[in-house]
Amino acid sequence: MSGETILWIVFGILIPVMLALDLGVFHRRAHAVRVKEALIWSAVWILLALFFNLGVYFLTDHEKALNFLTAYLVEKSLSVDNLFVFLLIFTYFCVPQSYQHRVLFFGILGAIIMRAIFIFAGLALITTLHWIIYIFGAFLVSTAVRLVLKKESEVKPERNPVLRVFRRFVPLTRRYHGEHFFVRGRKRWLATPLLLVLVAIESTDVVFAVDSVPAVLAITQDAFIVYTSNIFAILGLRALYFALSGVIEKFYYLNYGLAVILGFLGLKMMVSEFYKIPVVVSLGVVVTVLAVAGVCSVVRARRMACLNAPKHESQDNS
């Protein structure tokens, strides 16, 4: 049995077990997730990803391990942009905090399925139509430009065509019924607004998948590395949301950092036929750009806090 086969088995067992523990044991009862709890779960998911990365290193080779780490960092960084959208959706629909974890849990399950479809479809396209790699590369560069020019994240569910169709054909209740997605009416089953929120989350994740999957394919076309790194990144998304929901807006320079990374990966994809950029270089670029964006964001947040702090004028009563 090869090392990669062993890792596929570990991955196939670990993920369902952790998801079952998450919803069935630790979050069996609806409650508002506190920052401390969210930070613990974030650390758990990150440590699991890093331990899995060690398994990739020892059971396969160091290049695959570096590719996994690079892809994981890119996906994790891109997912932070998702968090702000989640916050806007929950605010728009006035979702009580105690129900948000359940929505995100099932949203992640849907995302796992959709990412699998996008990833393997992308790999199949690259295998059969190799020239499409240049289109993917150009798409990443255009996405980078769009991130730089984007002034603010805007979510307008009332313009979402998926939600319009859903509202038209699915009977809805007017209020939330606990954490239930469906309730029994007098004559038929009715969907609650919580299901509408879940549909909004899933439809926006499709948009993010279109951006993130080509980014990972620019790092490697190894199906095992692409899929596992992607899934580990999005599995920690729920905990990261509750940990950072109060400070997401302080990541001011993250979009610019992501733009640099996506632009770099797009160019890497476009020149891959002529020159293969070493994975160590790719990892170095990703880590350096994220570090610079993070430090600059922290400095800006502190500077803005100082500027907005109330000024106390000393009074001399003598």
C-alpha cells in the first residue's frame, strides 16, 4: 500500500469523524459560539492540517508536502474574504448568533461537494485541453486586478437570482423556528428563513470556488494535494468566522496581498510551459506577502485607533 493511499484512507476517516464530533457532540445544542471556543476549534483544525502535512512529508515526498502547505495557506487566506460575506449575509437576514454555526456547518458540507466537482472538473479540463491552463492563468491575473480595484465587499441578496427562484417556488415561513430548516404547517411542510440563508451561503461559495480552485491548480495539478488542502482550509472556516467576526474589517490590506498572490500564481501558470517556478519560491512568495499584508493591516488598525481615540485636554484650575 502506497503512502498516498494510506493518507487518502486517513483523510476519508478523519474528516467524517471530526464533523460528527463537531455537530453531534460539541455543538449538539444551539448556542452562541464565543471567541474562546472559536479560537480553540480554529487551533484544532489548523493543527490537524499541519499534522496531515507532516504525514504527506514522511509518507510521500518533501515537494508534495511543500505544495500542500502552499495550497493550504492560499486557500486559508482566500477564505478570510468569505468570512466578511458570511457576516453581511447573517446581518442582512438578522440570523441569531446561536443558529449561525448550524448554517455554516451544512454550508461547509455543501462546499465540500462543490469543491470536489470544481477541482476534478478543472483537472480533467487541463488534462484533455492543456491550453486551457493559459485561460486559468489569465483568469487569476484578472481576479487580482479586480481585487485591487474593489472598494468594498457588497452583498445584495435581493439581487441573487438563486434566492429569487427559491422564494418563488419554495413556500417559506415568515419567522425563524429555532435551528430548523423545515417545519410542518397545517397542510404541508414549509421552509424556514434559515434554509434561505443556507441557500445564500451556498450560492456565494460557488463564486468563491471559481476564484480559489484555479489558484490551487496553479500551485499543483496533483488531485490528492489540491483536494485535501482545499478541504482542510474550508473545514476551519466556521471556527475562524466566529473567532474573527468582530475584527474582520481590520484586515484592510488582505485584499491587496491576495491580489499579489493571485497575480503571481496566474503568471506562474501562464509560463509553466517555458519555466517551472520552484515550489519553495511559491511558498516563500505566499508567506512573505501574507506577512507583509498582516503587519501593514495591524499597523493601520493601531494608527486608526489612535486617531479615533477621544482626546483629553488637561485643564489647569490653578
